Amino acid sequence: MRAYSPDLRATIVAAVDGGMNKAQAARTLGVGRETIRRYVQLQRQIGALNPRPHPGRRSWQVITCLGYQAGVGRHDFKTCPVN
């Protein structure tokens, strides 16, 4: 399942902060009540609504950089995303 867009996340939090209850916001915006609760809590705790990175295969730049770190070639510390 894909993460909801940052715009929708901001709309969800704005609706709840504007006085709409969580159940009504869930019905209106087409998301679950637990999603509403989680986004409101996230906004209040850390002040951001950005989605977490998805697990999966690492990007080719990181794989290449890790290969260089393992001694396969010369490691460039200026352009390495792992540093």
C-alpha cells in the first residue's frame, strides 16, 4: 500500500484542528479513523507529516558506494550518500 500524499495528510490534520471530529473527517476524506489518529499524533509530537521511507532494495548509488567501501575501488567521500 502506498503512503498518502503530504497534501492529504495536511488536509486531514487541518480538518481535525478546525473542529471536525475524527470519525467525520475519516468519512469525508475517505481514510480510516486510525489513520486520522496517527497523523494528528504525528503532527503534535514531531511537527511533521512526511511519510517514512519504504523498505526494499537500496538505490544503485548506495550499492555502488558500499562496494567502494568494501575495497572494490576508490571511495569518494564527497559524493557518497552513506557518509
